[in-house]
Amino acid sequence: MSNILFDPLFGRHANSTAPFLLLEGARRIDYCDFVALSAQLANVFADLGLVKGDRVALQVAKTPEALAVYAACLRSGLVLLPLNTAYTTSELDYFLSDAEPRLVICDAADADAMTGILNGAELHTLNADGSGSLSAAAAAMPTTHDVVDCAEGDLAAILYTSGTTGRSKGAMLSHANLLSNATALADLWQFTDGDVLLHALPIFHTHGLFVAVNVSALSGAAMLFHPTFNAEKLLADLPRATTLMGVPTFYTRLLSEASFTREATAHMRLFVSGSAPLLADTHTAFEARTGHRILERYGMTETNMNASNPYMGERRPGTVGFPLPGVEIRITDPTTGAALAQGETGMIEVRGPNVFGGYWRMPEKTAEELRETGFFITGDLGQIDPDGYLMIVGRQKDLIISGGYNIYPKEIEVLLDAVPGVRESAVFGVPHADFGEATIGVVVPEAGCALDPAALLSEITPHLARFKHPRRIEIVADLPRNTMGKVQKNVLRKTYTPAT
Ligand code: MLC
Ligand code: AMP
């Protein structure tokens, strides 16, 4: 037995002095040092009594130490629960009570608030400068640790994705899900140990954690590890990079920088975009400015990456390319589930070793979205063109994607509806130049009630991460409905376009 994910990602680099993380200034962390740190952290976890299958919740700034917690969990057979740093205490309370982690790791500044919702879990701190009780405990530990055996189906992580009913669902990802996807992508995108990836994505989501980190580690590549996306800093580091992965907002922001030119990108080998639709205009403008064609790919938390434009061959704007090797994509009738002919528009369904095992402790939700045949019903609507390129043409799920972050309207509507004087509400996305979509809410008051948009916002925002806050709330007399009585969000989107 062995650890099928840790060994190829990190274990095999245990004696390598090749650079893994390139940090601000001249600081660098070599593979061997990173693997040693992961062993020290794993020893801390073992000392706390954590055993294979236990969950470790992590809500901290992006640091090498935070990434080493991921590696430490993999080598210990622990299940990582990475959490967006923007989440509020009420959002965290739900995740912690649902996932029941044995250990919670947070910034020291958040420790008091976290203590109130620990539910019996241990607490360690890890700060943005790498300090904290966890690093102190790790420093006292040996740099060797017996890697725990992990097989294909063992859980590596639980990532929460918001649900259409307003309750978040924990997507269970196995070692084999992550390994198969990293292997397919590293091969397809021709990653090698000569690559240097500019890493400016957060590490609490699939894109920044699994796609970027796993592909790099599997290939022995280095990462220029930026704590956040900052266009100026990214441009300053560009000469040292060979590849970049980003959400579309990265690319529109880079295009607004005059110094982002053909010369500045001449040495780059690959720009990848995903997590939200890349406008064909952005694709075209990027090529006109730099001479590079962005490679757009398609994925989701539950399935990792599903499809990608080719590395060699035509990268077609407005499409997400072909299914990854080993992945099947079919288009079905959203009502009956019957497979549709090529060229017809319908539900995108995905099957393959990349597809998750189900939602944590939610068998009914799992059964609704994951067919017995293994096909996952994505909620995205698409079409396959005559050459086999997949186009995402819309979403059946009620979802807003803002700057690559998912916002489920229901979660906000539930909060608005609970405010006294509110009869009903509808939350939807409208086009936004920077974030792709921006969130707007319309609210219908109870008869005789006067509502104030600012007061409504201050009522709901303490419960919501900043990126979920509606940009605007409008008070309306009625919501547009179809003959079935369903709120017509497409009508609302037209009425309130463009965003202000
Ligand atoms: C920040 N803000 C956002 C926001 N990001 N609001 C809406 N949507 C977002 N995505 C808020 C800030 O809190 C701030 O609030 C204000 O907007 C302006 O912030 P900013 O400084 O301009 O934003 P910035 O910090 O630069 O962040 C923008 C960003 C970031 C695009 C760099 O959102 C980001 O890193 N996004 C990547 C998300 C991601 O990794 N997605 C992958 C999911 S995995 P205030 O208080 O100042 O008004 C997945 C699967 C797949 O989807 O296929 O990959
Ligand atoms: P998440 O739940 O955060 O994993 O978001 C996954 C969703 O992001 C998908 O279901 C799609 O709706 C969307 N998405 C990801 N990549 C793309 C892309 N290249 N184009 C359009 N939408 C995308």
C-alpha cells in the first residue's frame, strides 16, 4: 500500500532541492523543505490524536504554511475542509457543525469568534505572516513522519458549494478524483519541472488548490506564490513565470494595464482561464494585445475539471473545448434526462474518475444530482458543436458567478424574506465589467410597510461574506412571474441591466 495522492505530488520530492514556492523578495521554499514542513504538521495532528478520516477545517490567509497543512492532511489521511477567508461567523457555524472537524485552524484575530462555534474541536492559529500556535507546535516536531496509506476512494477534502435551497453542500473529493484530474491536466497542458506558475488565486477553492497546486507539484514545477491577486505585483513577477491560471477577472484587469504587452508576455507559454465564462471579446482582445490565445477550460467543485481547449490545436473563443481524457460529457434533455443529439442544447452531464463521490451526509441531494450510472448533472446548459467543442450556453441552476466566486441567490433571499415587512424577494446577477456578474436584490414589501434598501442591507450583510453582498436593493410592488407562478429572473436581469 501507499498513499496514492501524496506520494506522486509531494512524497517523491522529499529529497529534491528544486524550488517549489517562490515568495516575495528572494525567499524560496524548496520541495524538500516543504515536504519536511508537511511532516512536522502531520506530527502535530497525530499528537492531537487525529486519525485517518478526521476533518481539519482551515480558514487562514494564503501562506506556504497553509499550503503545507493541505500536504500534511494528505499524508495523514485527514480530510481537509478549506474555507473562504471571507466567510462570516454564521456561515462558519454551519460548516463546522455539518463537517464536525476535529481540528480548526484560523488566524489568531479570529480565534475568539471561532471558540464560540468549535463544537468540541481543537483550535490552532496560523497567521498571515506564518506565525501562530500551529507553526510553533510544528517547529518542535521531527521532520520525518510515516505517510499513512491511502487508496483511491479515501477522502482527501470536503469543499462546500452553496445549494439551490440555500443550504451549502459538502462535496466529498477522493484521492483518486484529485490524482486523476491532476494527471490529465499536467499531461494535456504539457507541464514540466521547467515551468514556473504564477499563482495568484485563493487556495480554498478547486481552481487555486487542486488545479494549480496539484498540476504544479505533480510536474515538479515551481510556483510564484502571491498572497492575493494584485495586477501590478503580478506584472512585476511576470518575467519569472512561464504560465498563469486565472479567473476571467484576472485577464480583464491585466488588459487594463498599459504595461501588459506583447513584449511583457513574449516568454510565457500558457495562460489558462476558468471558473466563470471568458467573454469572446476578452479572448480576442487578449490575443490582439499579447499574441497569446487564452486556453479556456471548464470545471466545478464536484467534478474537478471536465473539459479543456487543446494545448496544441485551435483554442476556440466562447467554447470550453473537449472532454478531458477519461471524462465523458453528454447533453441531455433537462426534463427527461434523455441523451440529445450533437448540436442540440441541454443539460451538461459528466462522468469519469474526476467526479466526486457525493455530498457529505446528504444522500438525498446526492441522489438528485449524481445518477446511478455515474453521470453528474451539472446544472449548466450546453451544446456540442460539429467539431466536438463544448459551449456553455447558460445555467439551469440559479447561480451568480462574481469574479469566480459562486453566489446562490436563495441564500440571500432567505435572509431578505426573514426581515420584518418583507413579503418576498428575488436576487439575481447582472453583467458587470470587472466581476462578470454583480448581485442585485429586489424586494416586495408587505402591504402598508415602507422598506429602506440601506436598512435591509445592514440587516442581512452581517450574515454574508462580503462578496455575496448585493450591490443594490430595489423596492418593487411585484415580482414578474410566468403562468406557473415562477419568478422570471430573466425578465429581472433585463430590467436591471446594466449594473450600476
Ligand atoms: C472581492 N470582492 C468581490 C469579489 N472579490 N465582490 C464580488 N465578487 C468577487 N469575486 C469585494 C471585496 O471584498 C471588496 O469589497 C470589493 O469587492 C472590491 O475588491 P477588490 O480589491 O477589487 O477585489 P480583489 O480582492 O482584487 O478580488 C477580486 C478577485 C477575487 C477576482 C481577484 O475575487 C478572486 O481571487 N477570485 C477568484 C475566485 C476563485 O478562485 N474561484 C475559483 C472557484 S473554483 P469592499 O468592501 O472593498 O467593497 C471553481 C471551479 C472551476 O469555480 O472551474 O475553477
Ligand atoms: P463551483 O461550484 O465554484 O465549482 O463553480 C462551478 C461552475 O462554474 C460551473 O458549474 C460553471 O457554471 C462555472 N464555470 C466554470 N468554468 C467555466 C467556464 N470556463 N465557462 C463558464 N462557466 C464556467
